[in-house]
Amino acid sequence: MSCALGTIVRTADGPCAVENVSQGAWLLGGNDDQPSQMIHPLQRAMLPCVRVRTECGRELVCDRDHVLLGGNVEQIFAAESLRCWVRTFDGGGLVVEVSDVGPVAVVKLGLAAPGVYESNQILSEELAWVT
């Protein structure tokens, strides 16, 4: 589950580009979510990615298996999220576009799992850490 370089995540110290998050940082999700600590170093890769866009214009470029959170906290893979309702920092929205963007430079966060975090204002979930 990886986000493209330049994706903005919300940390306890304020918004930050995903590639600049340091080990030990606390990432924030929605108001009802517990902060998640980054316990592993960042991993970088080039992966096939999709662009996910919600009806309210929130947009995220991430790998196809990136996990988004649905309205009932169900896990939705980014590549399969078209016409799904996903949680955002201020409520939620319907996904109206999922398009392939090809290989993109991405970063995988090493959060304590399960870890909910905001990525370009869309809520994502880090599952078990796999190297």
C-alpha cells in the first residue's frame, strides 16, 4: 500500500509530503481514528498506479492495492474503488474516477498496523507490514 511522491499526509506536527515523514512520526486519520506511529523506515519503489478522484475533487495517486476506507470502515482496494463511498478527513465522498497512470515513484509508510492515515485528505489504512 503505497502513495505517490508528493502525497500530503497529516502528522501530529502538521501536513507533510509522504516522502518526508520520518520514523517515529505520528500520522493522523479521521477524528475518530487513533494516531498511527511510523515504526519502520520508508520504502520507495516504482509501481503501477491509479488515480482515484472523488466527487468533491479529492485526488490520490497510489498503487493499485492501496487500501482506502469505506463508509462502514470496510477496506477497498484503490483499483476497485469506482462508485464506492470512501471516508475523507471531513466525512466522505463517492469515487467517480479510477484511471491507470502507469508506473509511478511511490513510498510505503511503515506504520504500526492497522494504521489509519489521511492521504491527500482521503483516509487510507496500512495493513500488516510486509517487506
